[in-house]
Amino acid sequence: MSVRVVPINRPELAPFAMPDRFRHDITYFVTSPGESGAPASLGENEWWVRLADAREFYDEGILRIVSPLDSQSTAELEITEEQEAWLRWMIDNQIEHIRLA
């Protein structure tokens, strides 16, 4: 089964299909509610990914993950081809507000 990424701020666009694991992966990419221009609250299964952040993830090809046990420890993970394609879709279509369905 796959997850559909629905572009809320661009409803005329068709959803983008991602693998089920993207329900977890999305948390690596999102802007926290109320920060950096993101709305203070979002609907159920809705997420905000700042366009500037999407570009940075895409250009660098990596995610920086902070350890939940030690905030001084970080790891760099290479983004997958699927994540890269999703980010390109987000950037090309100027999408920031999405819902996973």
C-alpha cells in the first residue's frame, strides 16, 4: 500500500504517491507548527514543509538527525530516490502544506 501526499495549498494538483514508511519519514522534513512561517496548528495528518527547507534537503541530498538521547550528537542520512522525487515535486510546484492520505 502507498501513501498519497495531497498538496493542500495546490488542490488542482494530483497527489504524489510515496511508500507507507513515508508516514514516519515525513517527520524528518517538517517545520514545527508556529515556527518559520508554519501555521501554529494544522489538521489531522497535515504537515508543513518550508520551501526553503525542501530546497536545502534536495540540494544537499542528506537529512541531519539529532539523537533523542544526546542533542549534541547528530547523524547524516542520505535521502532516498523516492524522497528526492517527492522533494522535487514539492519544489517544482511550490508546495508547503500537505496532508498524508
